[in-house]
Amino acid sequence: MRMTPAQLGMHQLLGGWVPVLPEQGLIDRIRSGRAFLVDITKQDFGFDALKWHEYLWMTDAGGYKWCRRSPAKWEKQARLQISRPEWIAAVQQIEREL
């Protein structure tokens, strides 16, 4: 699967595993995704995937819109991922550690 830098960052922020990167646990993938998005955009929306999605779609930072998907489809995917109990628990743990 081909991904732009912003798509890769969002994929990790949402807990997705990227086969070409070293294997990480869910918490580390989420942290890495956020850090990568901050690095490429110089913005920081924390772990709020919907704010990240909105910003990336509006600006096309990191090539986020590289494909024919609509913003609604990207948002739907983000909503599905952030509603997973394991994702919620991982973000809560990260935030407790901050």
C-alpha cells in the first residue's frame, strides 16, 4: 500500500501498523504517528485524530489528499479507529504519563 507522509502519520496515530517500520505496540505506534505529524506539519493537535484529519485535509500537508477518497471517507475511517476500546485505553494511558 502506498501512503504519503501525512497518511502514514495518521495511520500510525490511529494505531495502524506499517510493515516497513520496526514492529511497535499500539501505544508506541500512536506516539510515533503524532510525533511524525508534528514533525511534518509543525502543528500539534495532540491525539485528537479528527482535528488532525481536518487540518491535514484543509492544508493537504504531507500530501494527505493523495488519492480519490473524499474527506468524509477519511473522517469515517478515523472515527471507526478512535472508537475502538483499545485505542481509547492506549490514548488515556499516554495522556496519564504526560
